[in-house]
Amino acid sequence: MDLLLLSNSTGDAGYLAHARDAITELAVGCKTACFVPFAGVTRDWDTYEALVRDALSPMGIQVRSLHHAADAEAARQVIDMAKLIVVGGGNTFRLLQCLRERDLLAPIAARIRSGGARYVGWSAGANLACPTICTTNDMPVANPGGLDALGLVEFQINPHYFNVVLPGFCGETRDQRLAEFTTLHPKVPVLGLPEGNWIRVRSARMDLGGAHTSRWFLGARIQDVQPGPLSLPL
Amino acid sequence: MDLLLLSNSTGDAGYLAHARDAITELAVGCKTACFVPFAGVTRDWDTYEALVRDALSPMGIQVRSLHHAADAEAARQVIDMAKLIVVGGGNTFRLLQCLRERDLLAPIAARIRSGGARYVGWSAGANLACPTICTTNDMPVANPGGLDALGLVEFQINPHYFNVVLPGFCGETRDQRLAEFTTLHPKVPVLGLPEGNWIRVRSARMDLGGAHTSRWFLGARIQDVQPGPLSLPL
């Protein structure tokens, strides 16, 4: 498997610009990408396709969005032929709902696992690669028909990870939310992935990319990790 | 129906202290409360019961938590006899999961709708009174088996409402998350309820309590509302 799982898409330098080298490395030899736009809610899918096309075209990658497929069967054929599947961020619940309604979860997972296609996802697209979407930060604005996802990796990702405590705010902090997850699922590791970081998976090897410290959560244990080779927490 | 739906439980003056007058007014004549602790995840249910007991006891209300019921049938009997049902905050997904697993959603809704019991809920407990939990801020750490909830009111609540934009944070703001909801559900009103505010429902009459401005979201429209009589947005 070849995966690139990014915390976020945007930064000061422009859309996906911070991950340009990482995407280029993953996508070497791929001239076309199948873009999955379904996490887009307030941004319509044509607009989203144009945004990603403009970001990937300088890297020599032509983008075609999956929403142009006439129906679920046509979409499945697109997946089965894809060499590079790119899953954009937005709302994770909506993304999972659209994929489940079209019966595309298993075909995407099979295509990636077979090595037929490589996978790039950011934010919701990174969550989708996990066993479930249980560590998304998104609002459940759509019913995804279950929380299980692609399961390409055996741990959970929390994108846009940070743990700011706002004065006067009585809701949960991010770490408190993640502690709820690890309380109910004490054997499932969660990687808190801050803005600008990503995970590169090449078969059994994993690397943490980007400039920042990331953080593993496993049960009650917390372990900071620096960019470089990444292994599951002990 | 008699409902009191609070944004939050905590404040500088102590647990539920900011809502003491509102709770006392709603609960007049009620000497015992059935407490629903299931939103508690990192706080165990015995501890949660003690916390709420200490908060409500000075108001002359004795608290007994529903988790002491031997099984789902016993819990249902408790609900059917309750005069006051108090639903605590925590994780909304876990709360809904526990109630659905025990088949308690319909009995609670029926008991409240019949006027047999009054309802107090904060945070997750306020979300539970809505048609769905689609406007919770919580992380989906448990599968609730569907997002539909009690439906005691015909609009959605977003508790702990604020719209701070954090420097360097590339995830969605609260208003962007709510815009995702109103894009997919343009006819369903959402009330953004800031810390310290609450909604009092007496049959067809609604009032907004607390010191702050709240905010209606309906489709693309936003409408600020001041404490006092509350009506659905036009």
C-alpha cells in the first residue's frame, strides 16, 4: 500500500502547497487522479474539483472528480481503473454517507490494498483511511449509516490536532474528547496530527512528515513523536 | 411539556449554579429526580450522580441515577414513574447509544410529552431533546445507531455556541460547521446557544434565558436573539 494522509489542505503558501513534495513523491508516474469530492458540503463539487485541479496540475497530475460518474456502477468502474485516488477534506460524515450510499467503500479499500492505486487524503480524507471515523472533529450533519470506514491503517487519526484551552469556554478540549475515545476503546491508538503534518505509508513502513511534533494516545498513555520513522505506540 | 435546555453545566460559581433559579422554577413541587448519566464517559456514572446530587440537593431535589436500574425493563419503569428527568452532558453519541440500546428513547419522549414528567438537560442533554443530534459539537466516540433523538422541540440546538477563529487553525469554525448543517437541512432552524444561556419551554411558549445573545441559523439566514420570549426564525 502507498498512502499519504495529511492533516490539512490549506496553509499560507496556498492549497496543498505545504505538501507539494510529499504528493509529488507519492504520485510519481501517475498522470491522472480520481478525486473524491464528497466531503464538500458548502463548497459544491464542481468548485471543489477546480480547486484541486489547480493545485495538482502544476505537479503534472490531471484531476477528474468522481461525481461526474453517471451512477454508482460507473463510479465503481472509475475506482477499479484508478491509479491514484485523492480524497478531499470537508465533512467526514457526509463523505462516508456518500461513499456508503454508492457502495464504494469496499471497492476503494480493495483497489488500494491490491496496490493498484495509491491514496492521498487530507482531513476527512485522512480520517476515512482509518478503521472508523470516530476521531473526526466534524459535526455529524449527515447520517453515515455506521462509523466504520476504509481501515487502510490500523490506528485512528485526529486531524487538525491541537489542545488550545479557550478562556470562558466550558465545552471539552481536544484532549478531553480524545480521552473519551481512548476510555471506550483503550486498545486503539490515535495519532493527533497537527496542521502541516502528514503520515506516509509504504507497505509496512510508516513515516511522519511535516515540521511539528505529533502525539500518540493509547488508553491513558500519551507519547509525543517527532517527524521521521513512525511506529505504533507500545 | 415543561423543558429546561441549558447550554452548559459549569461556571465560575459552581456546577449548575448559574441555572439555579431556572431549575428551581421548573422543578417546583418535584422532590426527586431521575438522573440520566449516560453521556458521562471519562467520569464514571457513580461519580457523576454524586456531582449532580450535590448540585441539586440544595434546591430540595433528591437525585437517583438511572444506571442503578437492574436492567432495561427496570429502567423503563423508573422513567414511567418519574416526575423530573434530568439528562447530564458529556458525550452526545454515547448518551444516545446507551438510551437506544436500552429502548428508552420512546418511553422518555412519551413521559415528557404526556406532561407526566418535566425535563432538564444540559449540553448533550439539551441536544437529546432535539429532532436529531446532528448539531452536537462532540466527537463520535460511540455508534448511536442513528442520529435521531427525542424530538421534544422542533429545532436544533448547538450548545457551547461561539465562533472564535483561532490563528493558524485550518479546521472549520463553528459557523462553518453549522453552515454545513443548514446547507444539507435548509428548513431546520438551529439555535446557537452560548455558555450561560438556556431555553425554557412551557407547552407552546418558549423563552430564552441567561445573559447573552443567542443566534438562529435557518438556511443561509442568521438572526441574533436577545433573552426573553423566543420564537422560531421566520
